[in-house]
Amino acid sequence: MDKKLKIVLSGGGTGGHIFPAIAIADEIRRRFPDAEFLFIGANGKMEMEKVPQAGYKIEGIDIAGIDRGNLLSNLGLPFKILKSLSKSKKVIQNFAPDFAVGTGGFASGPALYEASKMGVPIFIQEQNAHAGVTNKILSKKAKAVFTAYPKVEGFPAEKIKFLGNPIRSTIVSGMQETAVAKEKMGLDKDKLTILSVGGSLGSRTLNNAWKENLENLKEKGYQLIWQTGKLDYGELSSSLQLPTSVHLKEFIKDMELAYSAADVIVSRAGAIAISELAVAQKPVLLVPFPFAAEDHQTKNAINLVEKNAARMVKDSEMHEKFWNTLSEICENENVRKEMSDNLKYFAKPNAAKEIVDEIFNKL
């Protein structure tokens, strides 16, 4: 390209919206090192910290979603929307991008709406099996909608490109032989190893399930890498008498090593977690977080369950079903192999590259 590329990206509120946007920007910057990027985020949300940490400029707008728990707090929402539309319009006019990419979250609505009104080509990346409200509205104007599932209700079918979620490059390149990874983590390479991950804050549901089943674990001789999250770590590490086969961790920095060491994984069903699990190709028991927006974690999990690529236990049924469902996976090597093989359908290790290829094909 002769002139310097300019790209607007917008998405945030959660890591699931932010990190795909950063991964897409990284891939474009790899191809066009002198390209200019501008992110548009929501003031007070985590993108205002994470995007500059990744080396990109960001402009904040005052926008929030509907608060279903406190309807009175929504009275000021129309004014926030008008203000955020006005600010987005000014920012985009001044920056004059060649195209804009939205990855969902509050800020991407005003930003991409204003971009499309100005004739800027827009692209949508939806991480979940259920389309978010913002992305659903924007998809009508988008040149393409990139998804992590083959069918996502609410999007024009002809615009959907099933290319997956961009994930950390270390997960793609860093997977190792299971036995080697177990030794690196100080584990017994001959014992079946379960990895339990509940996100950076952890999952109280998963933590309680393991507390209930420590005796079962001991009896079966399984090893457990138990990522508790920071909220419960102090209490669990001080109050529990743990067998040597249980390795308690507040946070796991080398996720690729932990994925590699695992024979079976227990996880929440967030979009990025599922995309990483699909690339890791380890049999997985999903426990969707029931309070995610529009229960999208359950919809993500169901997509995998229908392909026999995962098992699922609902949050409300953990006490009755968790250990039995997990045991069915752990005790049957054929079941584990079949699940691993079926996960390949959802594995999209080159998602960022393929998304960027498609963007430039459409321009």
C-alpha cells in the first residue's frame, strides 16, 4: 500500500472483547509496521488500561450498558449514548480511518455506528455462539462478520465467516508432550492429571466442587492442578489439608504448559477459554457461568456438547452431577480420545491471520 494505513478498533468491557481486538491489531501491524491504530473504549473499563499496555493509543467515551439490576440508574443512559455518539464522530472524523473493526462491548456500538455512517468499511468479530446486542445491530452495516461458531443467530448468514477467535500465540506455539509438561510442573507423569481453571478471578462453583471431592480425588489417585483465582486462594490454602497430588495455584502464568500437562480439563465456558481449549485439544468438562450476558456461556458449551467435543454440567447441578460426569471422562480413554478428536472442528489456531486476510480481501 502506498499511503499509511489507519485503523480504528473498538471492543471492551471484558478481556473476551479486548484481547481479540489487540490480536487483530498485532497481526495488521506485523504486515504493515507503519500503520496507525486508534482504539475507542469505554471510560472506566479495563480496555483503558489493557490497550495502552499492548502499545496502542485509545480514546475513551462515556458509555455503559443497561443495568438490569437497578432500572433507575438507566435514566441517564440516553444522554450517555448521545454524548458517546458525538465524541465517536469527532474522533473518527479527525483520525480518518481506512476501516474499523468492532469486537463487541459497549464502546463498539457508537464507534462503529458512526464509522459506518461516514462510509468507513466496518467489520465485526463475535466471540460467542450467541450474538451480542451491539454486534447484532452493527452486522447489518458490516462487510463481514467473523465468528467462532459456524452458525450464530442474529447475523446475516451470507456475511458470516467461521474463522475462530484470535487467541494468545503462546497457546498455539507452546503446546508440548503431556509427559514432558508434567515433569516440568513437578507432577507424576504416570498419574492422570486434571486441570481446573475458573478465569483470573477464579470460580467459587469450581472451588466448592473440589472441596467436596478431595476424598474422591485421593481415592482415585488423580493429580489436580487447581487454579483457584485470587478471591478464594488465601482461604483455601490456609484451611485445607491437601494431599500431595493436589497443586493449588492462585493464577497460572504458563497456561500452555498447564494445558499440555493435563489429561482432562475442567473450565468455565467463556469464548476465549473455549477457543484455547479447542487448540489444546484436551477432553474438557465445561461448567458455564450462569450469569453471563444472555447466558452466552451455556450456548457456547452446548455447541461443543452437540459435536461430542465436551461434556457440560450446569452450575445448579454441580452437587449431583459433577463427580460422576468427570469420572465418565477420566475412566474411559476412548471417550477422551473421541472428545479430543472432535475438538479439532473448533480449533482455529490461525484465526487472527485469517481474519486479517479476509478484511483485506473485502476492502
